[in-house]
Amino acid sequence: MSRDEKKNQNLMNLIRRVHGLVENTDIEKHRHSQDQIGAMLGNSREIRYRETDIDGMYGEWVSVNRAHRKKSVILHCHGGGYSTGSSLYARTLTSKLASSTSMNVLCFDYRLAPEHPYPAALEDAMKAWNYLMLLGYGARDVILTGDSAGGNLALSLTLKLKEEKRLLPGGLILMSPWTDLTSSGNSFQTKADVDPVLDKAYIDRMVEAYAPGLGLEDPFVSPLFGNFEGFPPVYIQVGENEILLSDSKRLYQAMSEAGVSVKMDIYPGMWHVFQMSPVKAAREAMNKNAEFVYDIRG
């Protein structure tokens, strides 16, 4: 084992331990632990956080304390298996997105399962979208971003906008997106022993909480099965060592076949939503996200 491989293995062991502290079957404790991590890792003196009310839903604007682009905006859908997560926890990503792109980022606290199963999160995402439209942003001025379940939500929102024949966002950035709630990708087997963050039992619990009794191939539940014709440019980032690797690879394939301008980077040795972690690969990934935005926004 090379020095870099050993270093990466130690890092994954650390991630596994930290995630074990957060991964509590008591959902309220799990949510609280995540918020604590967000408050600890996400805060920065370079970043300004402002609360906003989105028709009764909590939202948070994240922006850099310097000159920045105001015509375009990022709408971020946080992860957490649709059962946990918040704008506070998402600061581990939204702060980096705001800093790397020099754009304002809006994150919102959609209702969580099991108290609020599908379609509550999708309805709330549409509420956040409509809020930006009322503020005067054009649809193409909005870059949709999402990690894990938030990647699912960003895709589902775009599919819903398309179904309603509305204008679509300027582009999508998906970090380790959860696209297939049927869990049919082969990486559930091939990566089970190396994934330090997720396992099939956890995914099964999240599916049962979010989509009890639903047809899991519904494109608004599992966007992998959606029709992507006419989609804006999409950029996917995924770790090599995660059971959701197939969710990204199959999405890339489906989008390519539908003629979407789609790009995917698989990060060697990385885990689920590694962009949250204070590692070199996370910084590189955020720079790539900014490059994608600049390429499509000019």
C-alpha cells in the first residue's frame, strides 16, 4: 500500500467513525448531531448567513463578504436521505459553493420524512423555486445544486418543471446524487465493503420513511427513470468508494442517451459527499463546480 493509499485509508476510517457518531437510529438525535457538525464545520468569517421566510418555510441565504455575482443564483437542495439534514448542516457545502463561485446560495428546510413523506419535499422545492422567480430571477439564472437526497430533489424538481412546461434552470450540479430508490445498481454489492458512510440497511430505512408503499420507479421518486430530453447542462461528482456510485454512472448514461450536455467526475478513493470534508479532493471538486458554472453562465 502506497503512502497516499494508507493516508486515504486512515481518512476513510476517520470518516467512518465520525459518521457512526452521527448515524443515530434515533432520528431527532441524528438531526441534532448533523446540525452540530454544520455549525462547527460550515461557519466562516468570510461568509454571511441571512435567514429568510419562504412562504412559511425557513430558508438561508449564504454569500461571500466581497464583490460577487448577483444576477445568477444557486438554489441548493440539502441531503440527508429525505429524513435528516437542514440549511445549518448544509453549510458544510453551501459555504464552499458561495466561496468558489462568488454567487449567492439559497438553501431551504424542506419538510422531512417520516413525518412528511413524498411529495412534501418536492412541493417545498417548488415553493423555493417560485420564491426565486418572484424575486425576479430568470429560470436560466438559477443553478440547481444538490447532494445525496438533495441531488434526487434537484432532479425531481427539474422533471416537475418540465412536466408543467415551465422554463428550466440554467444547469444542475449533483454531488453523489441518490437517483434510484430501488437500489438496483451493482455498486450496492461491489462497494459495500469500502463505503465508510452508507450501507444498504440505512438506505432501506430512508426509502421506507420517504416513500412508504409507493412505486419506486416513479421518476419523481427515482429520477433515474425520468425523461431527460431538453434538460439543461448537468455536472455529476461521485466518489469511487460509495455504494451510490451506480446511481451516478447510470444517470450519466441515461442523460447521454437523451442528448443532455452531461459531465461526470469519479473521484478516486473518495466517499459519499466527500465535498463536505476538509480534504484536497473537496477543494478540487468545488473548483470544478465553479468552472462548470462559469462555462454555462459565461
